[in-house]
Amino acid sequence: MEAEALVSEIENTEKAYEENQQQNSRMLDQLTESDESTTQLMLERIRAKKLETLLREEKHAMMERLAKLEEKSTLQQNLLQKYETKARLLQEQSNKLNEEVRLVMMMIENQKKATREASQSQAELKSRLDELQVTCSDLKKKYDESVSLLEKDVYKANRLEEEKITLKRKIDHLSLSNSKNESSLEEELKTCKQMIRCSVCNERNKDTVIVKCFHVFCRACIKRNLEIRHRKCPGCNKPFGDNDVHSIFLL
């Protein structure tokens, strides 16, 4: 009965998660049409979500097999409970890929130990776990490569991360509220556009950073300040020179 309750709880959680996932995907598609920069971030997030969905499907299949072995081993039952706990943590921390990989690897190691102690009927489960380990290793390599690239431009990464967190919160808020409509979504998109618009001219997008203070404006506004020899940051009035101006790519 306890195993059936656990399986039922997992199925309900999966169903709610898939519904939220579908709604998030629709919102992500709409955000993609308005902002190419935001699209890059959300595509990375969608890929991570797809991988997470695959892992969760793998988990569901393993949970069904483990439930059949409950009567044969008390150890298998304990492992099932641990697996449920790890799965919930994985769902709550889906934006932390490194932690996600660590938890999955831990579950794989525990599952391998249980597989060695199980009967021949667990051969198929072990094969699936091996495949999952390879998938997690590939995911970790991709994550390490992404981190290496992001470290080359700290300011850009921080800004993008802030925007991602802001969008994530907005998406989560929209997911939990069925009363939101297209009008509110358009307002959110307008806010996102405003975040990347030059605060001086309020017309062009930000594409130039002053490295002395890391404030970002459009190239035309910075160039105009250089030409009239008013070489102070429009945001904080900190002096800067030609060598302190660099291009960035937010779109």
C-alpha cells in the first residue's frame, strides 16, 4: 500500500509538472519572438528541462521495477524512499545544473550497489542506469564548458543571470495563476525590452560597456560623449577613455 501511494504521488507530481512545463514552453515561445537575447537563455533552460524530463521518465521506470522487488529486500524499499527524496530535490533545484549532476550521480552509485545485490531480473534496470550515467557525464561536460565561457565576461554573465532569474520568477508566477492573460504577458515583454534599452537615448539597445564602472549604454550615446569630450559615464559620472569602451552582445 505504501508503494502504491508513493507511485500515485509520483504520477500526480509528474502530471502537474508536465502541465506547468507545457505552459512554460508556450510562454517561452512568446518571449522568444520579442527578444533574441532572452531566447538564448531560455533555450538553454528548455534543454535542461528536457534533460530533466528524460531523467524523471527514467526515474519513473526504475520506481516501477523497484516496487516489484519490495517484498524481496528491505534495502530496496529504503532505496526507493531515498530516490523519491532526491527526485524532489532535483525538481526544486533544476536551475542548478552542477547540483543536479551531483545528485543524479549519487543516485546512480546507490542504484549500482543495489543492482549488484539484486537477482538476475535487475539486469535491464542496471543497463538503464548505465545509460543514465553516460547522459549525466555528458551533461556535466556541457555545463563545465558553459561555465568556462561565461567566466570570460563576468559583467555580461551577471546581467544575463539577473534577467534569467527575473524571467524565471515571472514565469513561475504565471504558471501558478490561471487568471493571467495576454495583456499581462505583453506588459512583461515590454519590461524585458526596457531592461536592454539604452537609458540615455531610450531608443537603441545596449551594446557597449564602460569597463571602469561596468555601466552599459548604446554605442551611439558613448560615441557622442567621446566626440564632445564629455568623457564621463552617463550613469555615475566616472571618467573613462577610448580604451575603456568595449562592445557587448546582448541580442
